[in-house]
Amino acid sequence: MDKLLKPYNSQDTEDRIYASWEQGGFFNPDVCIQKGYTASDADYFSIVLPPPNVTGTLHMGHAAMLAIEDIAVRYNRMCGKRTLWLPGTDHAAIATQSKVETILYKEEGKRRHDLGREELLKRVEKFAQDSHDTIVNQVRKMGSSIDWSREAFTLDEKRNLAVRTAFKKMFDDGLIYRGYRIVNWDPKGQTTISDDEIVYKESKTTLYTFRYSKDFPIAISTTRPETKVGDTGVAVNPSDERYKHLIGKEYDITFAGVPIHVKIVADEAADPAFGTGAVGVTPAHSQIDWQIAQRHKLPIVPVINEYAKMADSTGTLAGKKVTDARIEIVEWLKKEDLLEKEEDVAHNIATAERTGATVEPLPKLQWFINVNKEFTLPYSNITGIASGSVTTLKELMRAVINNGQIKIIPDRFEKIYFQWVDNLRDWCISRQIWYGHRIPVWYKGEEIFCGMEAPTGEGWVQDEDTLDTWFSSGLWTFSTLGWPDMNSADLKNFHPTSLMETGYDIIFFWVARMVLMTTYLLGEIPFKTVYLHGLVRDAKGQKMSKSLGNLIDPLEMIKKYGADATRMSLIIGTGPGNDMKLSEDKVRGYKNFANKIWNATRFVLENVKDCDYSQKPILTEGDEKAIAEFEITLKDVTADIDNYRYYLAGEKLYHYFWHTFADVYIEQSKSRLSADKNSTDHISVQWTLLYILENCIRALHPFIPFVTEELWAMLPTHNKKMLIVESWPVVR
RNA sequence: GGGCGGUUAGCUCAGUUGGUAGAGCGCAACAUUGACGUUGUUGAUGUCAGAGGUUCGAAUCCUCUACCGCCCACCA
């Protein structure tokens, strides 16, 4: 009790409280049942933590995620549910490997091939382990009531079993296939990437209009003249009168010293209104051109290689950087008087999300997931898709949102989700990096084998590639619960998960992929509700970044102001789907709030020493009214939490406690407390003070768990059960 | 090009089914040996982006416009 005399000190409190929660086993739903805190037949509430990448440390966005999820978890635990929050981390394949490669090059001047697969993997694993340890510590510091006994990693053995099982099933169903086609190639990362891993950057460039040769009848336009040495066709619209007579004609040309053969074809893809209405077709360097080439059986001539240099087939240009080749070709065009027009245009350049390199479209043999292929779904718990019916992955992804089984908050993101699904092409899942789940496919000559283990017999070689990291994270909500063991107790008890709380920036990367994998593999939804939070920005609304120097480190805030204050500052003032602004002042403000609760409690405890709380006395009319007013707030707050309006719930509690309970009720209680001790008024005010305080502390607990837990132990109103497993206050 | 969101007090934002505007911070004045100065009390400030419409009544619903931000596609 002596410590109440000083201001609240979060540093002396938080670690100690967290340790006693952990020792009590309260984070583990099984222990809660064993110890009688939760009824074994109670309803369940489960969240699987979006696994942070093991690429370093947590930032404020993670802190916000942890705060929101912990509120949901603590609230539901207090409501008596069997509550599971399952932690884990993500190996984040490309992100982690490229980070380690950068360090390797900086510190030792070495590249991945200097070390070899095994040695590089050792380095990456060491780095990942260190990051993991840092992250786990940070998650604890935030006060997350998360079940560490169930911790998972997207690249551990159990998840690897899940990945191989999923891959094999999709392979056997013909949904995973190997195909030679144009993929997004990252020349810096030396790997393919998916469409979603591309970031478009706007820049100015020149659009050149020219002819291949003096004799060629049509002028074409391009922003990439160097790729034109790989042209094998010119496409015109079949309805275009200007060029009708030329369709089918073929030309042999020496273009910038490189012999090319070009056929004029009719294709709807050519827009008569754009440029000259004719498209130079470079099958090896453009998705659309590739498709045109397929339709007209045009040959494919490589132009650019894996190192973003001109390919061997480009004659005198071979081995040159694309930018140099471009200059050379433009000069040649000018010299030959073939260039008809140069104009500045705004253009989007495709860059790789992780490495920043300019992405080159290249034809490659890769593994894909077919999102449009029909298959039979043996079991389905999806409304509108019967067990045993024929469907597609795209259809499944649409169905569960359409039929309302999954609710996205805020709902405007449902539209964005559908837009993505509609535009979705086959998902390229193979990556030419070493850190990740190895593709479970083996080759022997022409033979291909896909299985859980290597095939028996001599001469089988496993595919060198690994899987896109989102393949394994797509399985996260059920691979962490024991799948593919269908008898797993966790899977039965906690799936589908209740809530998926994550950033809106990964709705496509992750949320959609989880839906794809879960509906396909389990015939189930992965989660009932998706709550999307926004980005944490600085006080001016700028993105936080190292280069801007406006990063706010969660650990530093926790150290200075406490985890409680940090959590409150990340909750209040921001609804779902909106970016949140954060400043140190805001965090400081909520530190004051923790202290306010602390001091209000001190005042109450000092003045109710002789109160018999177990016996509710007859209350004055005013006190009954005060309690009723509190209960209105409580009801409101409960409804807000039930409807995922955590920001409103937190603000209402804050406001009620400070400006109603402390400023009004406690203030007016002062004169009453100094009156006759045995008067009914005195007894009434004492009891009411304790009653409202106790229930405020309960209600505040999910938001500011540490200070409330600390104060709870000092209240004379209860037996010695910890607040974390106490019940949420109910309106009488 | 397609779509989404925003525009409310100096700043950050609430405003959950339409009933003539709220909170925090900031600002100003006052109070204070009193649970807390990490405090309290009082106060000022808004043609709710603009225009039109529906309605007895609109910040709230509809249409259009402007500006800001974001997402998707990517046209050679």
C-alpha cells in the first residue's frame, strides 16, 4: 500500500505483473479450464497472431496490432470464453534473405554464391533467430496475453508438413502446375516475384515512334527501344482499315545490326486509337505480347537476361546494360533516319517491393497456382457451395465474402477485395532463393514426382526453388492449430478463428491467400471477422521511416511512459481502416491517465477503510443515480467492443473515469466523507465509491492491463483472483 | 483509365438508425498547503469544402463540382 503514496511507476510494475500472469498460466485456455477460471463448455474466442517477419524489430504498427488484439482477447477472456491467442513469427523468405545478403555484402563483400546454399542458410537462420528473440521480447513488453506454449514459426517442422501436404493436394488436383511463361523477374534479388510484390513508381520517359527499316510499312511506338531486337511480330487491330492489306506479310530486317523476322498479325489487343495503332510484339518481354505471340504462333526471341543485360541472341548488343543498349539503338534510329517522333510521357516503372530493382518480364519455367481451374470440393461448410460440388479457387474466394460468412471491417474493403479477386491471375509460387520451404517435387530425366518425401530409387533431384512466403502464411490460421492432423484438439476447439486483425496493406498478400487456402483445404472459412487497422504515421501524418528520422520506437515509449500509455495512445482516435497519427505527446497524455487512476484509487482506499463492501447498504438517491450513470457508460462500452469500436470504447471509459467519476463524483464525495461516519449518507457514499471504482478497473483492464492489475490487488472488494481472469462487469 | 476514402473549432478527430454541432490537445482567465499541478473551474472560436436536390427538418440521404490522400490496372 505504501507504493500508492508515490506516483504510478510503470517500470517497477509491468515486468513483474507480466511474469505473474505467465506463471499463472492465464494465457493458456487449457490452464484456465483446469484451474476453473473458464467453463470447459464455454464458447470460444480465438485469434492467431499475424506473424511478424523475422527481419528485425517491431515498429509502431505492430504495437498497434498487439494492442487491439490484446483488448479483444482480454475482453473475451473476462467474458468467460475459452480464449486463445496464438503467437508466431514469419520467416518472410525474400525479405529476410535479401536483408542478410545486404549485410553479407556490406560487411564481407560476399554474395550468396560465394557462401553456397548451406552456409548462407546458416547465416539467415542465425539472423532469423536473433530477430525472433527480439520480437518475442517486444510482444511481451506490450502486455500481450498470448499463449507462448503454442508458439509457431512459418518455417518450422510442423508448418513444413502442412506446406508439403497442401502442395501435394493442389498438385494432385491439378491446381498447381509448372508452366513456361512471362514472369516478374527481380534482377537484384535473382528471383521471380508475384504480381503483388511489384511496386509501380511513376517516372518520366520518352515514347519513341519509328520504323524497323525504310521498307517497313508501319511505324510503331515504344518506351523500350532496346527490346525491339526481340520483336517477331507487329499486331494491328483486325478492324483497322489502314493496315488490313498488310496482315499476314512477313519481313526480314536488320535492326540495329541484329537480324529480325517480323510478321504482321491481326489482334484485338492492338488499340487503333493509341499511337500508330500498331504494336511491336516482343514475346519474350511483355505479358501481353507473349499472349499475342501464343495466339499467332510467333517465335520467341530472348532479349534480356537474368542480370538485366542484353541476351546472347541480340548480336552486337549482347551483354550490354539495357540502358546503354537503348541509347545505342536510338542513335542508330536517328542515323538511319527511322525515328519519326519523340515525346515525353509519364510512365510507371515496375520495381521489386523488397530490393527496389526494376522488374523485367522474362519467360521462365515456374510453378503456378491456377485460380480458375475447376475441381471438386469434397467437403464444404461454405454457404452456397455444396460438399462435392465443382468450383474454382476464385469462386471460393468470392463466395465467403459474398455470403457474409466473413465480415470485413470496415466493409468498404470488401469492394477492394473483390476488385483484387476479379483481376487475379495465376499465382506464381516458385522463388529462386534458398530461404524457405523447398518445393516438394523431384525430377529424373523427363519424370516428375511430387510427394511428401523424396521418391525411392537413384537419380532423383529435388527442385532447387523454394515457395513464395505467402504460401505458408496462407495456411497460418490452421497450420498453427494442428492441421493436417484433422483430429487435432486445437483445430476442433478454435477453428475457424474468431478474428483476424491485421493491416489493410496486406489484405491481398495475406487475407485473400488465407481465404484461398482454407476454403480449398478445409472447406471452411479461416476467420469470421477481419478487422483492418491502418498505418501508424507521425504527428504530421507522414509515414514513419528511417530516412525521415520520425520513427517512434515502441520499446522507448514503453520505457518512458509505460505499456499501458503506449497502448491507449494507439487505440484512441482511430477507427478501423484509417491511418493513425501518433506523437510522443499523445503517449504522455495517457501516462497521466494511468496516474489519474492510480491517485483516484488511493483517494478512495484512504476513505473507505471502514466500509463493509460485502453488504450493500441502502444507497441515497443520488448514489443510485451515479451508479446508473456508470452503467449507461458500461453498456455503451460493451456494445462498442462487441462491434469492434475499440477506439470509442477506450475513449468513453477514459472520459467517464476522469471527467465524471473523478471530477464530479469524487469531488462531491469529499464533503460527504467528512460528515458523520455512521450516517446513511456516509455509508452510501463509501460503498458507491468502491463499487464504481472496482467496476471501472475491471472495464479498463483490457485497455490498460498493467495498472489495473496492480490496483486490483489492493482493492478490498474481492478474493485474491487476478484481474485478468476476473469477469467483465455486467449491468445489474 | 477504374475504384475507394477524406474535406467539421488553431491542431487531431468524434458525431452508431436525419432533429438546428462535440471531445482532446492548444489558447485565455482564475483557483490551489486539499487523491493527483501528471490538478481543478470558467471561457472564446465553426455559413460542418462548394452548388443543387429530397424532407416539416440534413454535417448525416441523393446528384454534381473542387481539392487532398490511397488502392487497382497499366497502352504498346
